[in-house]
Amino acid sequence: MKNLAFLVIVILSATFVSCGPSKKLRTAMAEVQRLDSTKMALTAQIGELQKNVADLTQKNNALTQTINGLNQKNNELSSSLGSANSNNLTQQQKLEALQKSLQNQRSSMEELRSKIANALNKFKSDEIQVTYKDGLVYVSMQDKLLFKTGSASLDKRGKEALGSVAAVLNQNPDIRVMVVGNTDSIPIRNTFKDNWSLSTERANTIVRILNDSYLVEPGRLTAAGRSKYSPVSDNSTIEGRAQNRRTDLVLTPDLSKVWDLVNNTSGQ
């Protein structure tokens, strides 16, 4: 801009020298004013542009901070999702382990039922039934095989049958045995106070035989009496009452490992 002013002075000087204060001088003066106005306009535009640049710089900084914040949250979310997926995988693995354990348990109990049925195959089906239900094995022995009417003394053939069962039990030490005595609805006379006493004492007799004669570990054995309150047939008929007079050996697996898996799975 200094060069421009110098040029204007030179022009004015030359004009003044050659022409004096004339029309050319006025024209030159007007040109100077126009150039000065242009300069001011350019200066204002430069200021406006500088202001715009400052505003854009501020907005860019704010946007950069926002993007950085979003990136951080995205990283945190990705990490959280990765952890959740890892936990879900662990949970799925536990569920699969639980299902496998239950399936193995079921297969073991079905195999146990087959072994006991084979061990008792010389006895008649109306004397002993071996069944599998809901993960348990039931060995149901009718009283005509085990006891005389109103007695809790075990017959010879009944003891023989228990020996066959005990041989299988001793090969499967994790199996627990609940011995449950059952009667029909006819009240007992003389020997025992009532059917509760008779059913319980018959269960006690079988538990003692399993332990004393066949060395089944006593911690695995439980005796219980149900009297007439768990019938499998109609007590109004002779045949039905005969079926109700029975002793059930309920064989249960060791479920401690299964429960550990259940607790570990549900605790997540």
C-alpha cells in the first residue's frame, strides 16, 4: 500500500508540474479516494475473514473434542460387549456341562436299572418289578416274597432277592437307597400297634439285612414307613390289596456334582 501512495504522489506531482491545478488533478484526487475506499473495504473483508476463520477454528476444536468423546465411548462399549459376550460364552458352556452331566446321570441310572433287573431275573414279575422313573430306579418287592402276613421277619427267598440287589449296589457306591414299607388298608392286629408300625419295621428289617448280611454301607441307607397312604392299586379288592402290600427300594444317584453345576450356572 505504501508503493501505491508513492505512485499517486508521483502522478500528482507530474500533473501539477505540467498542468497546474487542473481537471487532471481532480481526476487523480478522485482516484486516490477511490483507492482509499477500496483499501478500507478490503481491510474490512480481511477482518471479517479472520473472524470467520477464528469461529471455524473454535467449532473445529469443539467438533474434535466431541469426536474424541464418541470414540472413547465406542471403545468402552466395545470392551463391555466383548466382556458380555465372554460371560455369555461362559454361561453357555456351564449350561452345556450341566446338560451333559444330567444326561450322563440318566444313562447311569438306566444302566443300573438294567443291571438290577438282570440280577433278579429268576424271580417272577408278580414278585419284583424294577422300573426307572424321573431319574430314580424303583425296586418294588411284594410282601409274598418278603414277609408273612402281619410279620416283619424276612423270608428266605426275600433275603436271597436282597442279596442280588446288594451285589449291584456294592458295585455302585455312589447310589443311595431309601427303603419304604407299604401296607394295605386292613388294620393290623396283635403284633404291631398299627400299619405305620408294621410298614416302618419291615423297612428297618430290610435295611439291617442290607447292612449286616450284605455289607451295604449304612450311611447310604434310609428306612421309612408309609402305612396304607401310598397305594398303587385299589384297596377294595383282594388283588389290589396284594399289590399295595410291598416294600420299595428307591435308588437315588449322588446329585452333589449336578447341584454344584446348577449353583454355578444360576449364580452368574
